[in-house]
Amino acid sequence: MKKFTSKSKEDTAKIACEWLASLDTSGKDALVVGLYGNLGSGKTTFTQAVAKEMGVKDIVNSPTFVIEKIYETKHPHFIRLIHIDAYRLEKGRELQDLNFEELINNPHNLILIEWPENVKEILPANTKKIAFTFIDENIREIEVQ
Ligand SMILES: Nc1ncnc2c1ncn2[C@@H]1O[C@H](COP(=O)(O)OP(=O)(O)OP(=O)(O)O)[C@@H](O)[C@H]1O
Ligand SMILES: [Mg+2]
């Protein structure tokens, strides 16, 4: 567990880029990451920085209504970034209906999930955790597993 204090959106972006560079790319399945933290704690901001660093040109927003967005990247290993927002979901079952099983079987997928606690029963055992805590208007604590 590594703990960072972010004092700005830019700090969060920097932490996200360093995290991306540190990822293990030898997994046999997708790398699944649960982004924990309250409304406005910085989960989407972190994801946007990861997407940008991976060469995604599209605009990345919280996919609150579509639940899941898939981006093609220019990353040498993770050729797809999948951004899931489980805020509106009540059960993992609803994610399974969006082909989640297939997505987690592909080692070239990096899957970031906001509100992972809503779908906890279907998260793979090796799901990584990043926890965001709102401290004040500009300060966030980010704990990376
Ligand atoms: N240090 C910081 N790191 C990240 N975001 C910050 C920071 N300081 C201020 N902010 C602001 O906080 C907000 C974070 O919003 P963001 O959408 O990333 O949160 P979220 O965790 O995805 O929320 P939600 O659960 O509603 O999807 C943004 O408006 C951002 O500009
Ligand atoms: Mg969000």
C-alpha cells in the first residue's frame, strides 16, 4: 500500500501516470482495478489521466448512464482501457450482462471500476484497489495497492 497526498488535479494526474508505468503486464487475465471513494473524490479525474497517458484521444467522462465505456489505446500492452461506473448498479449480475466475463479474460484489457463495492460479488479475487479520500476542496488522499 502506497499513500499519496494530491494537492491538485495535476498532482492526481501525475500519480495516475506513475501508477500506470508501474503496472505488472505479465498477468494471464485482465488487470482489474477498483476505484473506491465518495462522490467527487477523484476517481474519474484519475481515470482521465490514465486514458490520456495511454494515448486515448476521446473525451473520458463518468459513464454513469452507459455503465461501461471501452477505449482503444496506444499502450504497448493494455490495448483497451475499460472504464466502468457501477454507481447505478445494485448487483454484479448487471455487469455480467455487459460481457464482463469476456473482458476479464483478456490480458490486454485494463479495467477501472468506479463504485466497485456495488458489484463486489463478481470482482476477480486479484482485483487491485485504489482508495480516494476527499480531504478538502483541493486535497485528496490516494492509497494505491
Ligand atoms: N487533488 C485533486 N485531485 C482530483 N480532483 C480534484 C482535486 N482537487 C480538486 N479536484 C476536483 O474534484 C473533482 C473530482 O471529480 P471526479 O469526477 O474525478 O470524482 P469521482 O470520484 O469520479 O466522483 P463520482 O463518484 O461522482 O463519479 C473534480 O471537479 C476535480 O477538478
Ligand atoms: Mg466519477
